[in-house]
Amino acid sequence: MKAVVWTHAGPPEVLQLQEVEKPAPKANEVLIKIHATSATAGDCGLRKSNTPRLFKLFGVTAPGPLILGQELAGEIEAIGAAVTRCQPGAQVVAWTGLRLGTYAQYICLSEKAVMAIQPPTMTYAEAAPLAVGGLDAAYFMRSAHIQPAERVLIIGAGGSMGTYAVQMAKALGAHVTGVDSSGKLEMLRAIGADQVIDYAQQDFRRSGAMYDVIFDVISEGGYARNTALLTSGGRYLLANPHTFDMLRERWLRLRHADKRLIPWAIRSAGQYAEDFAFLKGLIAGGKIKTVIDRVYPLEEVAAAHRYVETGQKKGQVILSVAHEA
């Protein structure tokens, strides 16, 4: 099969399209024929670091070549002898986590992986980003328990997770303010943002506005100043927490007992299922859609990474995975 192999840390050109062995499912695994995946800022960060090599060293990723990518939409082609939850032919979306591996034509995953049936109204390209951006946005919006008429600020609203979050918050009845670069503001208005702020032209912290929920998608710093914008009972959602953020959570609880920090977290299988159900319900109701900026064929993954790293992408950059007839 064809796969994009990560050869070493470096620029986009270190990603090389190669022929590698097609995997075969173990007893408890399913073989998925991948039709679409995505190029994300997280993928770019991994590509530039030696983290994938550490994943391989500690046996986190599958044996064989290192292949990036964490989300997919595709079709189950075959199942292992002990699989009971899945059937061949099912169209699914899945998150592979630290196992990575979706920059390829095929992948084997446990039948217990974070996986769900693809929404029938979506194409593979539209469905693939649900597994990371969509699921994570659903986790944060549900954890925040957003109420109608609450004011929600989303910092970094124009990317993968942010575009889903804007639409979810609006579906929950919130007044949504999106912060991002000038080239994304029109798109944010189009998907429902009530107010948009160009961070290069205006400091949202100086507007005088207060918010019930702040969703910091990019974790851009200014934590203490940002939490000062929260109302009593406010919730601060942090998509990319670091060690210091855990200390900040303790500080926030001590200094502001009426405010709460909600960092990203790995969830239980049941929680992922609930997030998927919430997400698919909004899709079925026509409340949210996937915002796609560009689609690249898998063999042009380096160009996709270069574009993602400009910081200008609106929503999703999709990698389309072709198969021989």
C-alpha cells in the first residue's frame, strides 16, 4: 500500500510517499480502507520533533515505518476472527491517538478504538476531521455546560476545533465571539459567530467585555489576564494544557473558587461515545458542518503541511487518499 513515511524530524519534505506492507487485522482488529484524513497543526508539530521516534521506541505506534496522522474516514474492509462490534462495509470515522498511522491507504485498529459510524449526510472529506477537531470541541462544549444566552469567547476560532466549537456554542444558544486573524473573520461570521475580533488589530482583553466561557484553543498564553475576563461561575477551556497549566488550575481554584479550568483530557470509551452522539445529533439537525479550506491528494502532503504552517487555514485541510480501481 501507499503511505507517507516520517523519515526524521524536519521540514515538510521529510514526509515521503512510499510503498509499505499492507497490514492484516489481528483477531480483535478491523482493517480500514482510508479515504480521507487531515493535515493539522498537531501533525506539523510532531513532524518537526523527535516525538514520533519516542513513540516507536516505547512501542506506542505500530511496528514498521513511522506514519503520521491521527484521524480518518474510511470503510471497514475486513475484520479479525474475534471482532463482534463491526462489520465489513461499514463507513466509519476514527481517532488513532498516539498510535498515529492515518497518512496511508490502510490501517488496522482495535474494534474498541475511538470509532463511530460516519454520519450518512457527510462525505469522507467532511467526516474525517470529526474524529479530532469535532470530538474535542464536543468534549469542551459539553463539559462547559453552556446555557442559552451565555457569552462565549473562542480564542483561535478559525481552525479545526474552533470552527466546530463556534457552531456548537451557537447551537446551544450562546452569544459567540471569535478571535482570529483577519482572513478568517468573514468565514467565522458565516458559520454563526455574533462578533469577531482580529487579534492583530484589537486586544480582546481591553474591550471591557466579560464572558461566561472562554475557550482557549491555541493556548496562546496570557492565562491570568484571560481568566480576569470570566464572570462569576465562569469556565476556562484549555485545548493544549501543559504542566504549568495544572498548577494554574490549583491557583485558579484557590484564588477564584467560583471559576473553573477545564483542560483537554483523554476520556473513557463511554465518554467518547457520548461526545460522538452529541456531535452526530447536531450534524443530523443541520446545526454544524465541516469547514474545508483545501483538499490535497495524499502524495502532496508536504504542500499541505506548508500551507497549515502559514497559520492561514480556515477550518480543515484534508488529505484525500486514492485507491486503484
